[in-house]
Amino acid sequence: MIAHALTFAFSAISLALLMNLWSVVRGPSILDRVLAIDTMVINVIALIILYGISEQTPVYFEAALIFAMFGFVSTVAYAKFVLRGDIIE
Amino acid sequence: MSILAEVIVSALIIIGAVFLLVGSWGMIRMPELMTRLHAPTKATTLGVGGTLLASIAYFLAAEGVFSIHELLISMFLFLSAPITAHFLAKAYMHSRLKAGELPRPDGKGWSTYDKPAGAESGEAPPRDTL
């Protein structure tokens, strides 16, 4: 039963990633693209965690944690850059 | 692994995946950025929360260990999602909207449009560089 649920979740998240890619392409402003990439990072985190369940190993949590931190920092840095024209003042 | 544990883990996985899909779909469907912020920052965090709970339940049922990594990831995401949304909304407000175009909460206006402390003496840089 878990295998079927995982198949459904993988296809749903793949579809969500395609939608995020479409949002990145469409825009229209730069902040829409930043938001789309942030959502894409969150989808990838969920994908990595579900892959860890399907492989039955807890190795991938560190990768998911690094993705979470990196996505947060890059989104804040990009928003700060749009806001002020500089990241560290 | 008992059948009850399988049902719980499968339900959590499916709930998480559906919320992730709805969050990404809402971002396509909403008309502009301030409404678009709503869909990913709420639904996607709930989706990742569902998959993390599924992961905790799975490793608790399959191997009998309570893994704490997932709680770390969900804590970090729950803390960082509002900060991200706040930063994006602030950047949008300063790049698109003037102070008078916004609804005024209690007659005082929005503090992000106020002059920064020390602006009278000319120390602070200009607020809006766009």
C-alpha cells in the first residue's frame, strides 16, 4: 500500500515541479520567479524525503536539511537584493 | 509492519502530496504576487509537514526508532516560510506600491514606509532604491 501511495506522491510532486517551472518561465516580475523557485525547493525537499522512505534509509535527511537551509538563504538574499540593490550593506 | 501503520503512513503521504500539488497549482492560478504568496507558503508547508510526519511514522513502525531529523526539517521550514513570505511581500510593496495606495490599518499607516531612525541627520541611506 505504501508503494502505491509513493507512486502517487512521486507523480503529484513531479507535476507540481512542472507547474513551478511554468511559473518561473511565465513570471511576470522577478519576485514571482523568486517565489516559484522557493516553492520548487520545497517540492524537492518533499521529493527527497519520500525517496528516503522508498529506499528505506534515513541517509537523505541531511540532503533535505541542506536544501531547506540553502533555499531559505537564497530566497532571502534575492528578496533583499531586489529591495535594496545590495545583499550585505 | 501492521496494517494500521501502513494505512496511516499512506494517508499521510497522500495528504502531503495533494497539498504540494494544490500549492503549486494555486501559484499558477492566482492573478498577482500578493495573492500568489498565499498558496505556496501555506499549502506547501503543510505538504512538507505531511510527508515529514509520514517519514516519522514509517521509520517508527518499520524499524522502531523515533528519528528526530524530520522534526528538525519541519521546525526549520515552519520558521523560515513566514520570513520568506514577509521579505517577498516587502520587496513587492516597495517596488510597486506607494504608501497612500494601501489600506490604513488604524490611521497610522505602514511602518515600512516610515523614515528610518536617524534619517533626519542624513545618516541612513535612502529607503527605496528601485
